Amino acid sequence: MSRLRAERLELGYDQRSIVHDLDVTIPDRSFTVIVGANGCGKSTLLRGLARMLTPRAGLVLLDGKHIRSLPSKEIARRLGLLPQGPIAPDGITVADLVGRGRYPHQGLLRQWSATDELAVVDAMAATGITDLADAYVDELSGGQRQRAWLAMALAQQTPIMLLDEPTTFLDIAHQVDVLDLCADLHQSRGHTLVLVLHDLNQACRYATHLIAMRDGRIVAEGHPSEIVTADLVERVFGLRCRVITDPESGTPLVIPAARRTATGPSPAPVSPPAPEPRRDAAETAS
């Protein structure tokens, strides 16, 4: 049985329904990525799975139990959430931020311990930010800041981690850096990861399980190489495309169809041939 799943889930905000009658199972120890067009319900689903949003109907099950029946700290010891664009308190250092990941393990009779210290040190080492321990979070670059948040989630030591668009606002180099780090955590530590991503090609490259959504429902799910076709991309994103094999990873690579044939730069004008020099009669006679 999967540790995290939902049955007949209905989610929304105010009077607007976003996710409709949805069943989903997150494979254990998978690198699951949720994709779909803007407004399709990706982040809403993630919030519902993390108990950040109360279902209108249906339920989320964590380890076979209704997630809303579990104490908050108990959930936080099993499942971690990194929301989109988290904001750190002013004047907090990297080490202090990462240390906040240990909150679920604290209690009235258990304060900061050597185990907590080791978890923080280990998380910073795993994310490559040990040398930034005393730096202020608000002075970091975007990529460094995202690593610090990932380290905080890692220090929480949950077997399941949910990340909502962790590459937002990062340049392409830092996007790959963060996703490589997530892949390392998945492969070396056995975490179950669930990410929301906008970039379909990145999702295909990193995911072991892909969930494609449209209008609050799941259109297809499975390994990217099994489900990503030109037809699926057009159904989910409304985009005509070709799907080829990524020469680097062997995963599906989506090439959007061009609206018109590229003409390229205008060719250089061709000069007419120069006239042959005139020869006088004496030259001709000779």
C-alpha cells in the first residue's frame, strides 16, 4: 500500500472548485512530478495532499489513516512541504533556518539535542551550503536560498517531501542544479518526492512517475517514456509538437511546432559578373 494517496478528492477556494473527484496514488520512493497548464490544479492538489487545504469532499490518506485525524506534529514527522516562494524571517541565518526543520521533533520534554545538531549539519552538507551556515538568508542568491530551504526540509527528516515549483525564479543553470539535488536525495536517501513543475522537458528528464493534469483532473500518469506523446501534450497544454528522444537522457523531449517556417538571415546580394575587358583590333589580330 502506498503511504500517500487520495480518494474522490474535491478541492477549491471560496466558491470556485479546482480539483474534481480525483483519485491519486503516489508511488513509494518515487520521484513524482505533477505537470499541466496554468490553473489546472497542480499546486492545489499538492496543498490538499499536505493538509494545507481542507477537502470539500473525499479524503487524503497518509499511512492508511485519514490525514485530518492525525496531529500536526505527527504529520510533520512523516511529510514535509516546501511551498512556492517561501519567505524567511528578517535577519535569520542559514543555520537557524535549517534548524527550524527540527521543530516537529521538539516537545515540552525534549529540547535541542545532539541528534538535532547532527540532522542540521547533515542537511547542509547534503545540499552543499555548509560554508553558508552563518550567512543571512536574505543576502543569498536565488539558487543558494533555494538550497537553504531544501536543507530545512531535509533536516525535518520526513520520508515524503512535497515541493511546489522549487525552480521558480531561477535561471536555467540553477534550475538544473536544484533538480539534480532533488534527484540525488531521491536516489541516495530513498525519499519519496512530489514536485510541481512547469517545464515539461525537465519533468520528463527527472521524474520516475509523471502525473499530467487538465481542468482539475488527471489525464494520464505513469513513467514519462510511457505516457508522453504529441497527442497528450496537445490535450494537456493545447500545444502542437513533436516528441523526440532527448540525446542526453534518453527521455521524451518536446519540440513545439513552429508557427511558420523560419527563413533565417537574408542571403547576401549576388553581384553581377564583371564585364570582360575590351580588346582592340590589334590584340584580336595577333
